[in-house]
Amino acid sequence: MAGSGERRCQQPLDDCLHAAVQVALEAGQIIRDALTIEKRVQTKSSAADLVTETDELVENLIISTLTKKFPSHRFIGEESVAAGEKCILTDDPTWIIDPIDGTCNFVHGAPVVAVSIGLSVNKELELGVIYSCVERKLYTGRKGHGAFCNGQKLQASKQTDISKALILTELGSIREPVAVKMLFNNMERLLKVQAHGIRIIGSAALDLCHVATGDVEAFYQFGLHCWDMAAAAVIVREAGGIMMDTAGGPLDLMSRRVVAAGTPEMAGQIARELQPVAYERDDGIEGAEDSLPQ
Ligand code: LIP
């Protein structure tokens, strides 16, 4: 019997997942072909917040392909929002898209890049597809149906002790000295509690896939966007992991902050060490911290 998400979606979610996988693979080929060629690079919110013609090309491909199949569905895309579109989540079926997660890596030809496509229905994340284009690793997750990488079922780490944790994070593109200092202070605090190590790879979506596979115990970040974590949230949860707010409550997709881990104990220990770094919400809604629990 179709769940409320499926009813509102008017199409079987399996069809949505299949369509997202097909277009992610197609986009992956375009990104691989463009990885080592000359690129037209522009900046957005800061000198380190980059966009190329391939980001726009891939986003347009994904939106036009999914619109043909699902004409009533809505879209939140990184480059559409950068071009002025609203970033408001409604109950309508909404695809949340990051055409190239790891654009800075892409600009430099570094192969840590991914396509990220999530689907929210009734403000609930129902499915996620992340394609690590160069590794040719396809991560998928569907609420209540598990998470997979190239067909292999995923299980997040069951480690509960932070002193045995390998942790991923990102510094993002903010360069204000105060914020940068706070980002490094947070890393110092986690090293003080004897975490095995902290790594930065330049793609939040792939960081979260490493949490889902159990390669690492946790990921946290201040400053990422809803399109960096929407698809990954389904994949991490369906792998038995947890995604929550850095203040300890439920994940707020628009809040620009997240802690993800294999176990609630690990997520809790990390959250307790973190000093919050404030960013303007993706939906721009002032004081709406607790409005969008996911
Ligand atoms: C990137 C994120 C990363 C964040 C960067 C940027 P993009 O996404 O994956 O976590 O630190 O600032 O947002 O811009 O490459 O899609």
C-alpha cells in the first residue's frame, strides 16, 4: 500500500529513484570528461566559493530530465538558488540537487567530486542518490529500504567511543578570521579528547557517504547547505547511522549545520565538544531554528 510520501508523489518512489540514478550516471560522465580540461571559473559568496559552466550544465540537465518525468515536482538546486531562486521546502515533492559537490576539487582537477540528488515529500526526505563520478561509486538510499553502494548493503560504524574515532569535517568557503578561528578551535577540541584523527576531503556529500559505509565514525560541519546533505541524510540513516543538529536536536536541513555518526553515542560526544559557528539559514528565515526537524 503506497505510503503518504508515495501518494503525494503521484508516482512510485521506485520510479523516482530509478530516474535519479539514470540522470546521476549521465551527469557523472559529463563531469569526468570535464575534470581535466580548462574551465571558466566564477566566484559566488566568497573568493573560495566557486562555480563553473559544468556545474550549471549538469544542474540544468538534472532539472530538465526530472521535470520531463515528473512535471508537478519542484526543485531546489545549488546554482538555481545562487541565481536567485528561493530555497523554501514545501510539502510538494521537491528534488534537492547539488550538481557537483566538491566544485573546488573539480576546478583543480582533484577527483573527489560527486553528484547529489535527494527527494523530499511532505518535508520528509524519502530517497537519496550520490554518485562519486571518478571512483564510479553509486550510493543510494530509500527510506525504509536500506542504503547501498554499487549494490552492496551499507552499515555504518558501531563505535561509541570518541577516542577511537576517525572524524571528517569541512572548512567550507568562509574566510572571515573569527569564523576560521572557531572552525580550527572545534578541531582542536576534538583532538584534545583523543579522537584518532580529523580529515578534510572537500565534499560534504562524500564525507557523509564515508559515514554510511563505516569507513569513518563521524562527520560534522558548520556552513554546508541543504543540497550538500539532503541525499546523504537518507543514505546515512538507512545505513543505521544518525544525522542530527550540532546542538543535539533533530536535523534541520536549512540550518547550515550537522553532526552525523554511526551511533547516537558518538554523535552526542562530538556535539558536546563543538562550539557553534553561525551562518544565515538557507531558507533565510530568521529565528526558525526548530521549524524543520528532519
Ligand atoms: C562544498 C561542500 C563542502 C563545503 C564547501 C562547499 P560545493 O559544496 O561539499 O562541504 O565545505 O563550502 O559548499 O560548493 O562543492 O557543492
